[in-house]
Amino acid sequence: MYNFLTELRFGLTDITDTFEIFIHKIALHRLQYNCYIILLNNFVLQPTQGYKMQNKRRQKNNQNMNPNNQSYSKNYNNITQIEQFLPEKKRRVEIIPRNINQETYLDLLLNPDISIVIASGPAGTGKTLLAMQAAIKALKEREIEKIILTRPAVGVEGEKHGFLPGDLNQKMEPWTKPLFDVLHEYYTNRETMQMVDSQIIEICPLAFMRGRTFKKSMIIADEMQNATPNQMKMLLTRISEESKIVVTGDVRQTDRTEGENGLLDFNRLMDRFRDSEYVGCVEFNGGDIERHPAVEEILRIYGDI
């Protein structure tokens, strides 16, 4: 009997010890759990909430940036995280002419009474740059609601873009790249893509503009020396109220023969028409080249100026 009680007592002691060890383990696991909760609150959950607040602020800023207050459905957070390390974009558009012809050109671009501006001349004179800056300035100041970019796609026979990869914007990218280079000086990639998605900036091939009417817009038609006379006529008749069409090009750098050059044909018609109430023309020359001194020298070598 004594041996049995002794063994029972020692057995209960072992059970008690085992139970105490079990309780200690539970306490240890609970302590670890509390530590995990603290780590989550301090290092994971709060930054995530901060990112959510930043995204909400970004979405609000994007809606304020959009003149039509349209909401954007696509997520560009991956681009935003990269752009925080990029140089800050220009927010104000300050257009400063560098010569007399640029001053004349800028006056035509900013004159609300002039609906069509024709700028021709050699490369490097600022035809495209000033036109894009004037369009961005008008968009930021809510004078227009959208910018339409167009350009003859001479490199593709008949301007048929179906065999190129991507959607229409991607198909036209090789021809509109110079225009977007100016745009990226004032907007980030994320902002630019959002404006393209919401049709604030529209890329429209010249062949697809037939039958359309543009209101409260600025249409920039670049490299129009490669357009035909019929295309030029079709383009200039797309304008509507509170809109402006800017046509740029260099008749010396054309892929069209003389009889098929729309820009050259229109300049000749304007010389005969003379006074116009709505059309303003400016002709740049070699002395107006501002891009780089080497550009003027190259054009002299080729005999263009």
C-alpha cells in the first residue's frame, strides 16, 4: 500500500510538472503572438495604411488635374513608385521666343481670333516645340479640353496601321514620339497615360480624321509636308468652335513630290488668297534655327538654306 501511494504521489508530481510546462509553453507562444502583433502594427499595417492614404490623395489630385473630372480605372502604382526618384516636372508653362519669327509664331498661337496657324521652315526652328507648349499651356489654363496629335504616317503604305503591334496609340507611337517628348517635360509618364486613356490627349492618324469635328481642342499636325493636298483640305475643315489647328512642316524635307505636297500646295493658295481673317502663316529660315549650331551647318552642307 505504501509503495502504491508513493508511486501515485510521484506520478501526480510528474503530471503536475508536465502541466506546468504546458502552461509555460502556452504563455511563451502567447508572448510570441503579441510580439508578432506589435511588429505587424508598427512595421507592416501602418505603412500599408499610409500607402492607401497616399493613393487616395493621388487619385484626388488626378481628378483635379482632369478638366472633365473623369475618374481613372487603371492602376499605375508601379510607375508612381519609380517616378518619385525622377526629376520634378515643370508645372508652369513659360514660353519665351528666341527670335523675331518665333515671336510672330507665338503671337499667332496665343491669339484667340486666329483659328489656323501654318508654320513652315527648316528643322530646329521650334515649330513643334512652341506648338506643343502653347497646347499644354491652354490645357492647364482650361482654355481647351483636349489635345489632338496627328501626323502623316508616310512610312506605312496608305497609312494602314493594322499590321503593327498594339492598339492605335501604340501603332502611331513611332510618328508621335517627337510630340510626346515635349509633353513629358511637363507631365509624368503616369499622368500622360491617364490623359491618353481618358481622351484628354488623343492620337489620331491623319487618315482617320475624316468626318470628325473637334470642339474646345487644339489639333497639332506635325510633318505635314508629307500630307497630300486632299488630306490637308480634309484636316483644316475639322475645326469647330473654341478650337485651333496648328500645321507644321518643312517643304524641303518631304517624301511627297511637288504636285502631291499638301503643305506646299496650301502655301501657294495662301499667297494668292493673301488676306485671311482666321489663318495665320509664318515662314522660318536658316537664321531661326535654335536647336544646335551644327544643325544649321548640316542644312547648309545639303544646300537647304
